[in-house]
Amino acid sequence: MPSDEELIARVCWREEPALGTIYDRYHRLIFSIALRVVGDRDLAEEVVQDVFQAVWVSASSFQPDGSFSAWLVGIARHRAIDATRTRRFRARAREDMLDDARLAPASQAHEAGTDALMLRTVMRAALAQLPPAQRQAIELGYYGGLTHAEIAARLGEPVGTIKSRVRMGLLKLRELLESEGA
């Protein structure tokens, strides 16, 4: 039976069966940690999948002189906390939208809904004009609620590259939106 260190080295060489063995060894532990943090079985399952995707993408970041299980538990804990934050952020945003809708008179609510729909349409069109790498980084950050580091890990790119893509994409979006008069 190969050691964890041996398996992670094989994952670095993109051997999928090695990741499968790691999953078999640790998925119950990762699930229990995620469930304890997020308090929801479905979300905990998503965290488990996210953790093992992160292992696949960033296996080379494991330091061989460290504890593999501690590294894996750290990833799980951080991903679960991020999932909880994202869920809270989305819930808060929905509550704010509901509060705004309740407080606004019917004519204002209709106007705001129409304005929001137009803005959404303009934004989609502007995003579609960006290079795919910039669009993907912006969407993961703004719509997916991921940090630059999380985007970098998910895409297997350096954090600096992601920051550059987001910045360049936002500058291009500004130009596009200003030319549209939005």
C-alpha cells in the first residue's frame, strides 16, 4: 500500500488512480470536517468535491517534509469556511433585495426591475466581448465569490496571473460599458 507522500507525488504526475486512492482514504474525514463547518450535507458534499479538485490542481504545493493529512485537513477547513461565507453573502444579498423590494413603491420596484434587467443584459454583452481567460477569472471572482488565490488554485495558474487577468478584464469592461453609456 503506497504512502500518502508517494500518492501525492503520483498525483503531481497526473495519475488519476493515485487521486482515487487518496479520495478513498480521506473522503469520510473530509466530509465530516466539512459537515461540521457548513452544517448542510449537500454543501458538505460540494466541499469534498472541491477539496479533491484542489488536491488535483495544486498537488505540487504540498511540502514533502510536512504532514499530508494536516495539509488535506487544512484545505478542507478553508474550503468549508469559504463555502459558509459565500452562502452567507448570497443570503444577505437576497435579503437586501427583498428589503429593497418591500420598501419601494410598486412603480419604483417595476422601474428598478427593468433597470436591473437592462443592466444585466448590457453586462452579459460586455463580458462576452472579453478574452475567455479574463471573463472566466472575473466570473469566478464576482459571481462565484472566490478570492484571487482560490481562482488561481482552481485554474492551476499563479495568483499574479489571475490578478492581472481580473484587472485587465475590469479595465476592458469599464471601456465597453462607458462606450455603451451604461
